[in-house]
Amino acid sequence: MDSTLYFKQLLSGKDFAVGNQIATQMVNFVYMIGDAESRKCLLVDPTYGIDDLLNIAQIDDLQITGVLLTHYHADHAGGNLFGSQIEGSKELLEKLSIPIHCNKDEVPWLLKTSGLNSDDLESHESGDTVSVGNVEIKLIGTPGHTPGSQCFLVNSQLIAGDTLFLDGCGRTDLPGSDPELMYDSLINKLNKLNNDIMVYPGHFYSKDPFDNLGNVKSYNPVLKPRTPQEWLAIFS
């Protein structure tokens, strides 16, 4: 890993939001991507325990300068989940004035569900980059789980959100999901990345919290090359 890169994976219910039953049940990962020299940092999908995440940044002497959202679901962006209100980017903006970076196709969904306003959001196209200090993060549009799902590639780390888990992928039977777009995102985009890239998922649904893409390709059935028709018959 590049010595200038600060990178931290945090598990809900364990590393933050300890004692929160929903956070413990959902096993979300929140990520911190920063520049070790400038001490600037971006939060990926901050939810459940905003004060805890701010405290972690303070302990590590980091200035939070923005948020990257993988998609609009409440366990990643904040909002109503199972009848409970989940802290998210809206609550973070009550404490910090920072941009919330999202894919352009996710904007209408975020406006409906997260409590965020259009002025809070900085929308992007797939292929755009977001910088934090001297660290550049590439945004990869991966629709399917939601219309504007996106992954983040920084050096050799891929934060895959709910598009790709180590074992399986995000659901495609939810509002805004599209199995055909998920096939394209998995097989024609993520499956073609270098095998040495480390995959960091949005949830701890597997034995390990991360693994290299070459290994994931070998055991994750959703990345097995198939015709679209065959893949959809199995996974849609």
C-alpha cells in the first residue's frame, strides 16, 4: 500500500455504534480514505454512529473533508430502515460543512430517502476522480443493485459497496434494482480488473473482511463468466 495513503476499514457494531442492535445485525463496513501527509480524509458510507466516526478521525488526527456514497440505501446513506431512523450523511452535515459525493443516477433516490438536499450533493459520472490531499480515488459506476451504485478504486484497493461481496453480490429485487445492469457491472467491469486488487465489501457477509480479486473470482459464483441469459437465469 502506498505510504501516503491512509486507509481504514471499520465494522458497525464493533468498531463504532457499539451496542446498536441494528448496526450489529447489519454488519456494515464504513471506510476512511485519507492522505497521511495532509491528514485529510473522506468517509465512505458513514452511518449509525456519526459521533463515533468523528471521534475515530480525531484520535487519528484527521480532518474529514467529504463523504463518498456507494448508494442510497439507509444502511449506507442514512434514513429509514425497518421502521428505525438511521444516522447518516444528513446528521454528519449538522456537524461539518462538506460535500457528499454520489453518482448522478443516485441523486433522485437520495433526495427521497436520506434527508439530504440537492445542494448537499456533488454528483459524478462513472470514471470521475475525487481527490483527498494527494490521493486520487476513481469512481466506477456499477448500477444494478441501485440505479447509481458506484465503487471506489484507490491504488490497489476497491471499495465495492453492495455491488460485490466476497461471496455473492447485492440484491437485484429491490426498488431501482436491475439484474441486467448488475450482470454488466460485475462481468464487464469488476471482473476485468487486475487480480491483485483487494476487494473491500459493504458488509461483513463472508469469512474474511477482504480478499484479493483473483481469489474472489475463483470462489464467487457471480463472477463466473456466463452468457447474460445464463447468468440472469441463475441470479436475477
